[in-house]
Amino acid sequence: MDTRIPVCIITGCLGSGKTTLLNRLLAERAMSDTAVIINEFGEIGLDHLLVTTPAETTVLLEDGCICCTVRGDLVQTLVDLHKRRAAGGLPPFQRVVIETTGLADPVPIIQTVATDEQAAQWYRLDTVVTLVDAVHGAQQLDTQPEAVKQIGVADRVVLTKTDIAEHGPVAALRERVAQINPGATLLTAVHGAIPARELFGAALDGGAGDVQRVAQWLRHEAYPHDEAPHAHQRDINAFAAVYEAPITGSGFATWLTLLASLRGPRLLRCKGLLNVEGSPVAVHAVQTVIHEPITLERWPDDDRRSRLVFITRGLERDTIERTFDAFRLAPSRGAATPRAIDPAAYSRFLDAARRFR
């Protein structure tokens, strides 16, 4: 069981309701042991609850929540919060919520939380929540590439302002969000409110509940693209790929490293289930950020194939599938040393890598 403090990232375009949602969440008793980081520069107001000044960047709210404004390095902010918590200067908060600026690409924040060695001692990435304005969301998707990316990397997508939007456009926006990220959980905030329990807890730990979540990822593997893509979505692809034979751990590590290093900027998200030497292993990557693979307690169904769901920008299915030969980069059984690589498999891998570039 991972005892590090979970970090949730809340993102979305300007006016999507991030601060409203955050205020509603902080009013819940279950959220009283939460530290909140506002990813903005300058003086930031959290409605009437929080106003920070350069001399006072951390505020303890009446309900126990800790809010601070990032004016420098995110890692240093996380480290400082941990040090103050350990020294007794702050209550023992049990989670961190980061609210990004509305114009932000959330991937650098995801990468920092997931991969920084210093922060990773005490924190782990949990859930990426993206808010989409039901009134202006379609226009933002047409005109702001960041809006598409925010949805593409999300674990949860929350539609806001549905109470003041017309039904027809809301239904069309739901379909559009599902096209961009068919594996995300789509939720609706009523008057800016949604229970915290529905937003958090996306990270896997291998428990029984994870099996059903991975099954939900995979149910979208045959998602069709029947409609013509919208502006700024013509190069966005959501598709599934299947690998029939069991793979080895070394082959998987080689393949995912190849994919992330050579095509990371075009890989918005990769999620799926692999048959690694007979065991079900859940994988998750966001651009160049590769989350630690999780071995599940059991298979979600009788299908033992490796199944992967991709969301990419300008990266086609066949381009990725050509690299699957790297899966077969397995140790040779007849080699003098157990770690020797099968020369034929390595040759296939090099050929795939050359074509992939």
C-alpha cells in the first residue's frame, strides 16, 4: 500500500469553474485535511475564503484546509509543505490539490509530481480532473488547443454550468469529450458541486477495485469515429491496439521507453492491460511520463490479450503497432547468461525503431 500523500490536479480553461468547484470541495468535512496549491503568479483570491499576499503565501482556513500560491518552483512548494507538516507547523494534511491556471498545459505539472525524485519521496500522482464549461466548451475546443489536451490527459472530466446551458449543445459536447478521451470518467457538477469521492482515487494500487477500473478503460477499445472531426481535433486519434501473444517484462519496458522517448509529445495518453508472462499488468503513460506498472490481483475477463487504448496527436495506429516487435525483445532461453538478448528479436527492435523515427 502506497503511503505517500496523493496529489490531485484540477485543470480546465478560464471560466470553467475550477475555483467554484474548489470552494465547494473545501466545504466538505472529508476535505478538511487537504492542502491546496494555486498554480498562479501574483496575488490570487480564492473567492472570499483566501487572499494571499507576497508576505503570506500559506493560509490555514477555518476548516483546516491549507492553501498556498506558487510563485516559484512547484517542487520547492511541495517540499516546503512537507517540511512544515513534519515539524508541526501545519496540520497533518492527507492530500494535495493543485489548481492550474486556465491557460496551462497540465502535462509539466503531471510530470513534476510523477517523476521528480525529491517530491516522489512524499507525494504520488493520484487524479487529473479537467473541468469543461458546458456553455463555452465547444468554442474553447475549436479555438484553444490547450483545451483539447486538458481533456486528453484527464482521468475525470467534469461538465460545469449544465444548469444554464441548452440541452442539445450539452449532449453534443458530451459526445465530443468522449471522442477525445473515451477512457475518462465523465461527470457533471450541479451548481458547481460534486462529491469529492467521485473525483479522487484514480491511481491504481493493484487491489480488487482496480480490476473493474481497468475493465472500464478497455470497454472503449472499439470506439468508432463516425463523425467528422472538429477543428483542432483533426489530428487527435483515440484508438485501441491489441497484441495477441504474452510479452516479457524486458520487452514491455523497451517498447514503452521507445514510445515515450521518440513520440512523447504526440502521445497524450496510453492506458491498458498487458499480459506480461501470464500476469495482468495495468499500464498508464502521459506523454513522456510513464507511471509505474501495476500488477492486478486477477484478470477482469477471459481475454488474455494485451489491449492498449491510445489518445494521440498526429500519431496513427499503424505507426505504433509497427513498434510492437519490441515486445518480443525477450531473453534467449538457450543463452549462456540469463540476461542475454535474442539477436533476432533485437534486430527486429532496431528495425522498428528506425522506422518509428
